[in-house]
Amino acid sequence: MRDDADRGLELAGDLVPLFVITQGRALPPPHEFSHTTLVTAQEGVHAARSLGPEARAVMDLVVDGFLSVAEVAGHTHLPLGVVRILLAQMQESGLLVVRNPVPSAVRPDRALLSAVLDGLKTRFGA
């Protein structure tokens, strides 16, 4: 019986630091801070002393230029969800500039392109 209780504590033990790092906040919506979203430090803003060590590490990474959310997670060795929460907090505090990824292009309508080409041929001959 005691063995089961100890095992439960061990499993929960790894979750506590992440909860503390994120201050209990939930993940931002999926469209915010996707893997390819680029972040950098706001110009002229220095890491506030009130930032935790993990947030300061993120600021140190992005102060010199843009990094993707996935790159920040890789460099800090933090889970992607935790990094997304930290970045959302830092953006709300005005510490970050966020550039959303460019959406992928929509494939052109082949029928429309054929109709345009036919019209050009008719108009200008070819």
C-alpha cells in the first residue's frame, strides 16, 4: 500500500515545477504561438527582475533577433507548452514582438487559370 502512495508522489513530482514555472496558467489558444511563430525582444526593453529564471533565459535567447517558438523550446530544454505559456505572459507584459507565420498559399483554381489563358489567346491571338 505504501509503495503505491510513493509511486503516485513520484509521478506528480515532475509536474510541480512546470506548474510553478507557468504560474498555473493554461495554454494560449492553438492559433497563438504555433511552432513556427517568430518572437524577439521588444526594442529597448530589458528583462525585468520580476521574470523567473526560465523567462529570463527566453529573453536572453530572443534579444538579438527572431527565433521560432520551436527553437526557443529546443534551446531552453522546456516543453513546447510551457514555452508557449511563458511567451504569452511575456507578450502581455510588452516584452516581446511576435510575428505570426505566413500562411501557406492556396492552390490556384486550374479552371479559372485556363479560362484566363483562353481569354488572352482569343484577345491577343497566339
